[in-house]
Amino acid sequence: MACAIAVEYPGTAPGPAGVSIDGSEFTLSNQILTATWTFSNDRLRHARYRALERDATLEFAGDVFQLVLADGTVYRAAEMNLTGPVTVTDRPARPDSSRAADRTPERQLQASLVSADGRVQVMWRAVLLDHANYVRQEIAVSVAAEPVELREVIWLRGPVASAECAGTVDGVPVIAGPFFFGCEDPMAENRVERSEDLIGSWSPNDFRTGRRQLKKIPLTSKVPTDGPLDIVFQYKSGPHRLDIFGVELLEDGRVIAEDRHHGSAGTTHVDHVYRLRPTEWKPDAAYELVAELDTDPDFQLPAEQTINSSGSVIAMGERGDTICRLPRSATLSPGTVWTQSFVVGVSPEGQLRRAFLCYVERERAHPYRPHLHYNSWYDIAWQPFALNEQNCREAIDLFGRRLIARHDVVLDSMVFDDGWDDPQTLWRFHAGFPNGFQPLARACEDNGTRLGVWLSPFGGYGEPRRQRLEFGKSQGYEINPTGFSLAGPKYYAAFKEACVGMIRDYRVNHFKFDGIATGMYAQGGAEYVRDTEAIQRLMLELRDEAPDLFINFTTGSWPSPFWLRYADTLWRQGHDMGFAGPGSKQQQWLTYRDQAVHRNIVRRSPLYPLNALMTQGVAYSRHGPAGEPSFDAAGFKDDVRAFFGAGTSLQELYIQPDKLTEDDWSALAEAARWSRANADVLVDTHWIGGDPARLDVYGYASWSPRKGIVMLRNPGVSPQDFALDVRDAFELPPGAARSYRLQSPWREDAERPIVAARAGEPLTVSLRPFETIVWDAIPQDR
């Protein structure tokens, strides 16, 4: 089992878990938190949490949980009967588990409950790990004799002071002061209800292709008395999306606040909420919004076609109840058990992101680990059926000689993408692989690496997809409007059999699962709940087969951190490759890659860890956008250093191995070795700087007590200065080193001067056009 990369809690050491009982109150606790549940008259009543470092209390009104059936029946925890005493148990560490939490001792409270009518039983647990900053509740639901249709589980519905939802997609946590909490499922609705006030609309008159329009919207009512104002652009109908490039708030004709970023409203909404933060609201002032609008910048309007899309503009009003619920439309039958969980965690002042990361790294399916691999897509898999045993074997041998043997680099996998299967079968090899992957598995073993493979749960793309689905229909495999349905028992069994066969027959250690449910721009699972649950179940079952398996879940995912309970990485969303901004095509690609991360991940789910993303890696190959003729060695080096400096664990090499010179291999090897040696730091990677779409200087920063790492990039055609304060960039916790020595990790920069930086004293960093800087930050006052 691979060693976990630890993320230290950025505050008082939590210490071991303890249990205390005071009459009807049962408490789990350590040095930073307490969680108390009341059992009175044989009923589970309510929960109360304390963040000891910040002397704060979180008390949830109402039931500890509710189970809602399809017929409207509600089973409330406080109305269910205890069937025995509340027990306290100690669970020892399980060192062979892939999940770090399982390798840590824990203390549990456990209670068995039954509904008054005897139909439903619940095994309730509360769990606190040693050295953890969070406590989890789990319920295992079963039925006695007759099936029941379960509609949803509700963990919380009631007022919570200062609660805010940490993102705009399903399955993000709620934040309230020092606390984070939520249902631990990517399909969960963890949200704060707010009233909505219609303040305007948008129509074809408000935007034209190729020319941005300014739309003015008077705020004649519902002006806040204090705090920020959130403006939402909603799509109603039509074939063209609305693109929003910024919103200004005017007070008596003067701009007093603005939010400038690129969002869109269409069949999928992306970053379409604009937050305006004036210093004050004056009761007698006249307020007006000015929005900069257009449609998709890449959209070309066909001749004689007009734009006819429309939608509304909403001002978000007063906050209401906080809700944590999981919609679930399924039958519970005797003999089956359905489990769900809810977490409450705490954070020190100014350390929310890192404290949440501390929780994620313990509970995810496998802790962060670099996974360097070749992907065949732009090299030898671009055309249907182009992959074959010979060209795959050649790629393995080239990487074995030129990267693994010559440069002593750990290459975790050789991943063969779409194109190995015969689409007139179901996930069986085409004639180019007469012996399956057996010869390739041996070649990988001889070269010190392993095999990885692409499979598409919903059937893939293009003509091969059409053939797969046609074959599937003829064999009775279940299909939904998006393709194959993993929720169908026959297709699920066949797909799982294909995956397990890859592990057992060919020692596959990496799956690229490409496509499920709504695909590219998914932001929740409501439309295909059962398919989404099926991919969760599949990933857990495959980890039982191979605990160190690396699973990259691409289209059909969305940036809920709770997906990481199943997958190692998720897709950053957007096109595979693209070009944005000025400069060479290679520089435009780098801008596009990070623009997509900022827009689709950082802004939509700010607590999602950037160490767990598929960003499309390093691209320098022979086909498609990665085969762009103007790509050159200098741009390749920029790509390599910017990519590895960003710190994600999924290290994809979309490269043509016989295209690389020895200097190219050396640059790649140096960055890969540096990344693996600094995994304990890069696990903390997070966004710094501005918006690549606006050509701001931006980058990534990581910190641990051992050192820090900074990557900065200028995506513009002009030199730019960036004010780097290591206190803010590293989000330094109390007690951390304040002085750092900044130096490049690359051999060619060995003669460059070392730069001194001190927390609270911004350092002016001057970047040339398109320059990428990577620094190791060595603490000087430990």
C-alpha cells in the first residue's frame, strides 16, 4: 500500500479521540472539537458541535436525520425507537486500506433504531478519528419485510447563522464561521435557501455576435441594507447562450463595485453569478447595474439566422433555511442496506481551505500521489482503430529507454486511450490486438511500468460509439438518452467484468473512465441519479479488487470534493484542448488550460482540491491540437514546467515519444523527478493571482512546514509585475516560518540570484510576456 501524503491540521494538534457520557448526552471530542448527541426517552434528539479553538457553537435545530419515502411518509430520528443501549466502540487501524481514514484508529457511538411501524431500521453511528478535525455521522438503512421507495434523506433543514454554500455545483459543503458541513455525496444538495427577486431580463436585443453590448438594469426595489449583492443570469430558452463579461454597480451614476469575469447562461450555466460588494448602501441613492453581454465568442452565426435566446436577471435576496439533503429515487428491499453520511468539521481562523483539505485527504479513496503516465490519444490513437499491438509496444519501449532507464524517472502507467476495442462487441479487443493486452503487460513489466486503459461507461464518441450502442441494443444492454446505462444490471455486470478482467489479466493500474450521464459540463446528478450511483459503486468495487488503483473520472463528473471518496481525479471541464489569449499557439494552449481550471473549478467549487484534477497535461504530439505545427521545444519546456508546478496528481503526457529530443526528455525528467520529490508540498496546491481570461498574472502555490512552492505565469503580450506576499500566497498559519529564500529548481537556472521574501512584505515580481516562473521557497526561520 502506498504511503499517504499527510496534510497537517493548520492549528492546535487535534490529538486522540475521546468519548464522555453525561446522563443522556453522549460526546465525542478531542483538543479542537466536541460533538454531542442527546438520547432521551429512548430517542435520538439533536446534535451540538463546538469549535474549541474559536469558542464557537453550531447547534442544529430539528431532527438528526429524516428519511422521506416516495409516498410522503417521513421517518424522523426523534420518532424512531432505540432497540438497545447506545454503545461505544473502538475501531483499530486497518493498515491495508487505501483510504487514510481507515488506517487511523477511531472511536464510535452506535445506536440501533427502528421506526414506530417497524418497517424501517437504521444503524446510526457517529465517528471521530484520532487526530481529526471533523466528525462524521453514518446511517445504514434497511427494511424488515416489505420494500419501500426512498425519495430522500434530509440531514438538516433549519436556520444556521452566517451559513454560505461553498460553490455553485451539487455536492459542495456549507460554511458557517469556523465550521464546514454537509452530506458526503456528490449529488447532495448542501445549500442555503435564498429568496429570488426578478429585476430584469435579457433578449436578442441585448447581444450580438462579435460585438459586446452594455445592458443597464435599474435597481428600483429590493436594494440590500448591508452586505454583498448577488446577481444571477438565468437562461430560459433558445439555441444561443448568453455570455457575461462583467457587471458594475452604479450609485448615482458612479461605479462603486464590480465583478469582472466571464460567465455564461445557456443549457448549462457556468460562473453566471456576480457578487457586488459596496462599502455601504445609502437609502436615498439611485442604484443601477451595467452588464457587459455577448454570445459565445467562438460562435459563428449562420447566414440568415437570428439570435432568439432569452432569460432573466435575478437579485438574490434574504437567506432562509440551510438544507443538507440527498435526493434518492430507489427501492429498498429486504436484505439490502443503503448507507449515507454527514460530516461536520472545524477550521482555525484564516485556514478554511487547508483544514478542509486535511479532511479530504483522510477520507478520499486514496490520498494524493503523483501518477505520471503516457496517454496515446494524440500520438497513435487519434484515428479509429489506429491502435495496435505493434505501435503500443513501440511507445512502451521508447518510454522505457528514454525516460525510465536513461533518466531514472518513475512512470506509473502507459495508458492506451480510445481505439483498442472492437465496437461491434462490448469492450473486447479488435484484430490489432490478437493476444489482448498480454504482450503489452509483459513489455510494461520489463520496462518498470504498468498498463492503464480508457473505457467509456456511456459508450464513447463518434462512429465507434454508434456501433457500440447498436451492438448493445441487439444484446439487450440497457440504454438511456445519453448512451449505455450503468444503472442497468446487465450492462453494469458486463462493464464491471471488462474492468476486472483488465486488472486480473493485464495488471492494469489506471482507468480513464470517460463519459457518464450528462457529459462535459455536468454540475449535478439529478437527471441520472441511478447511473451516478452505479459509477460510485463500481469504483469502490474495483478498489476492493486493486486498492492502489488510480481512477480518473472525466466527462460526467463535476467538482464536488465528495467525488474523491470514489475517484482519484476529476475532469476540469471544457474542451480537451483549446486556445485562448494572445501569443503563439503553444502559449494560447497554456492560457486555455488554466483559464478552464479557474473558470470551471476555482470559481464554481473553491474548496475542491486542485491536486485532484485532469487538466489535459502536457501536449506535444503528432495529431489534433497537440500536433499543432508551430509547437516547439521552447514552448514544450514552458508547458512542462507550468504543468508540474500546478501540482495536480494526474500527470498526463500527451506526447509523441520519437518527437522529443534529448533536451526535451531531460526537461521532462527533471520536472517529473522534482514533482515526486515534493509531493508532500504540492498536495497543498491552490490558486493565486488573477484570471487568465483577463490576461492577469496567475499561478499556483503550495506550502508545508518543510518548504513552499510558487508557480507564476504571465499570459499577456506585455511585461507585468505581480505583488507576491508569501503570507497570502502560502496562506501561512500561525507559527509558520515568515522568511523564505526563493530559488528556481531547474539546473539551467543555477546561476540566477536567490530572492528573499518575507511574510507581510509584498515582493514585486516582474514577468516577461508569456514567462513562467517556478520557485522553491525554503524557510529561513523555522
